[in-house]
Amino acid sequence: MTLAATVREAAARFGPRVAFVDPDGHTLSYTDLDTSSREVAAGMAAAGVTPGDVVLLGLPSDSAYVIAYAAAAKIGAITAGVNPRLAPPEQAAVAAVAGAALTLTTAAEVEALRRSDAIPALPPDPDRPVALVFTSGTTGAPKGAVFGNRQLAAITRIDGADVWGDPTTPGAQMLAGTQFAHVGFMTKLPWYLRLGTTTHLLARWRARDALACIATHHMSAIGGVAPQIALLLREDLDAYDLRAVKHLIVGGAASPPALVREAKTRFQADYSIRYSSTESGGCGTGTAFDADDDEALFTVGRARGDISIAIRDDTKTLAGGEVGEVWLRSPTAMTGYWQDPDATAHALRDGWLRTGDLGLIDEKGFLRLAGRLTEMFIRGGYNVYPAEVEAVLADHPKVAEVVVVPRPDALMGEQGVAIVVPADPQRPPTLADLRSFLEPTLARYKWPEALRVVAELPLTAMQKIDRRHLAARELDQPDLG
């Protein structure tokens, strides 16, 4: 079923049920979503938007965004979202790649498009492009991953909601954890609609506001990215009624073992790590809710649904236990990068998606990540994978958060710098503390040779740790002991 058809069917099934609650309390029902998107679609068509054109949304993550996205789908246009947290030059770069026929930046502009005209008939086409999701841009120019109705349907199936929710029973109360331009919303909207969920929106994600919303609406699951969970854990959780929370579903960035342990204990909830990427449509692997400590703390689980995993180098598939690049074969993967055949040819190979992530398949069949291809650095001729070092240091009692980045070294070529947010700012760890902690577990060449203590780690607009910024900053920093 296409996104446009899903919007219509959800209205027929759930009618006046609230689908979205804006930050100001305004609500959008399933009926209103269908009606409003049809009227806005008529206005888009009248403005000259045709099937295959791009509609660029620079809107906040609220109901107007959802209406515009559904409207574009109803006339066969492709929706591209711009994360409002990007800086103006970054937003301009996204717009340049998108080449939109229509750009909308305010709710008033969406409202002004409403018309009562009939919209052109749109024959069903599972391969029609629907969404254009841009990568975060931390590795260079932004690239737009293209998803059609076929991929959105596969995502809905793998996420476990290939059946419709019960129209007689209120749907789940959810909190939107990411901006709507993120893959977590753009590709998963059909899933939410089929379940009949009520999604609550925040003007800006803040830990206290998120906890208040979760408590007020007795949400049973918290979804988000690992840095958000870390921020939640800095708050006094006892001040909120969180007894309804049973599941934490966390993706977008690595979840250090210490974070998983603390979150499971303090929330008294199961914790599932979800590994995926923008290009995979937000689907990949996951740890089981009832996983033992080895799976839950040190792996990202097994492939979900009908997704396959391979560990490869440039020429062959590697044996179990060998570190290589993670490749995914998935019905949810993008069809390619928007108007970028060279990047598409590099990312997609014979039905497989190259993730750019390093990992291995362990003896139990779980995927263990070892960082990014671009994060690996070479010290004295040996490869060092920061994620491997960080996973151990995250368990140090004096460490709240840690990132390892390289910097040039005249003797060794590169050396590691541990950038640490201390658990107690008055008693931060020393470099000797960290190296002693690593000694029983990791070879000496993997140990950091410098330490920098910071109050917090910078995040990208996609709520991931900004490693590129940290590594670049080390180039301009004085030597550390």
C-alpha cells in the first residue's frame, strides 16, 4: 500500500482519533490529516508541482510538516526534509542538491495552498519515489537517499506492524524523538499511521520536557538515540511517574555498555539497540529485549526480518570473527542517491548496501561494531578502531562519556586522544587511570596517548556525536600529557 493510500485508509479506520499533538497543544486527527492533505495537494498541483517533482520542507517538526508530506505523496511528488537545526549554509547545500519545484518553510505557506479542487488521479506504483532523506553531512556534501513506496512498505513490515491497529482501542502514545527530516520519521510514517498512534511533538527536544511528556501520557516505550538517553539519565528520574515505561528502543549512535546498564536499572525497562543507517531506511539489526548481558551490552544484535548481513573487504566476504565493512542486503534500502550515480554505484553493489561501518560477526551470530572506515586511524603501522577502545573506557567509574579521535604524530603517524566527560567534574580521570584500565583488555598500541577533559561532547544536528569536529579541534590544540 502506498503512503497516499495509507493516509486515506487510516482516516477511514481511526477517524477522529488524534494522530499528532503539536508543541502548542493543537491536535491533528486522522480525518483532518486526510482532508487537509488532499486540499493542500490540490494547491500543490495548481502551483505546477507534478509527479516526480521535489517538494522541499524547511518546516518545524509539527502537524503542518505531516500534512505537506502526505499532500506531496497524493500527487506523486517527492518530499525532501531540511533539518532546521542545520546552519544556514548547510540548509542551502541541501536545497541545492534537492532542486525543489516548491519549497515550504512556514505553516502559513502550507495553509495558503488549500484548495477544494479535485486532485489528479494517481495510479498505484510501488516504485514511485516518495521520500528524499538527506545524510547528516558530517562527511562532506549532503547526499539524498531516495525511498519509494516499495521501501516504505518493507519498513512497515519489518517494524512488525504489517497489520492495522484496532480502531476500537486507543493507539499507543508516542514521543517524537528526532526531527521529521530524519529517516526515523520520513520512512516510518506509514507504520505510525497503520498503528493508529498518537504522536506528541516538542518544539525542541529537552530531557526534562521529554520526561514530563512520557510521564503525563504513561508511555510504555521510549525511542530515540543514545545521546538522548544519556541526557535523560542526568535528570532525577524519581521526580517523574515512569512506571508505564517497559521498553527503550535506541538507535542512531552507539550505546556504550555503561549506558545500557544504567538505563535498564534506572528505568526498570528492557533496552533494545537498533543499528541501521539513513541509507538502509532505518532498518538493520537489533538486540532482543530479553537479551543476556553479552548480547545487550557488547553487540547490536542480529539482522531483523528478511535483512541479511555480510562482513566484507573490497574483494570478498570475510570469515566469522574477522573485522571488515558491514554490508546489508535489505528490501528497505534506498534505491540510490538523488541525482548522484557515482555515489550510488559506490554504496550499492549487486543488491548489497555498503554501510561504511566496520564490524564482525561473532561465534553466536551477533554483529559487533568496530567503528567507521573513516574513523579508523593507524598508529605505528597498526590499525586502531576507536569504538573498540571507547567500549572499554565507557566502563571506567570516572568516565561518563568518552570519544577517541586521532591526531597527527611525528613519530607514530597518528596517536589517539581520549576526550572524556567525567562522571564527577571534581575528580576527573587521569591518562594513567585510563591506560591502566585498558591494560588487561587491549593491546598497548590501542591505548590513547593523550587525554582531554570536557564538560560535554558536541552533537551534530542529527543528535550524533560530532567526531569530525572533535578530530578537527585536536589539530589546533596544544600537546597533552
